Amino acid sequence: MKLNDAAGCLESLGNDTRLAIFQALVRSGPEGLPVGHLQTRLKIPGSTLSHHIARLVKHDLVSQSREGRVLRCTANYTRMNQLLSFLTKECCQDSGGCH
């Protein structure tokens, strides 16, 4: 992951609502959640939810798939792990190691 990719992901997750959406999707597992369930769980208007999901999709943290009339959102665990790896890969490199 490049610096600008990580910055975009962190910017997306730096909003309370988007972080709550992402956490809910991470907790839901690989099957994800229908948008309607997310809306009910987080108690936010549909238009607001759509806006925030679009930002997470833009940075590839969330994917969406249509199942008939249901729009399902899923956390991108690979992207999440890439971000975590980016943040920790050089931990304590300048200090001789972590304690």
C-alpha cells in the first residue's frame, strides 16, 4: 500500500459514522449486511448512509453487491489488513526495536 492510499483509507475511517459502518461490517463477517440492516442498526437516514458508504467504497474498504432488491455491503478484509500492515511495518525501526 502506498502512502496516498493509506491516507485516503484513514481519511474515510476518520469520520464517526463511516467508522461505525465499517466496524459493523467487520463484525458481520464475510457475508456482510444488507444496507437496510445497517440503516436500522446505526439509526441514520438512508441518504446519509449512502453518502458514507460511497466514501468507503471509493477507498476499497467496502464492497457492494446486489441480490435482487437487496444491496449488501461487505468489509474488504484484505484492504483492512493492508492498511494495518502499512501502519505497523516500520514500527520502532529508528529506535532499534520495540519493547
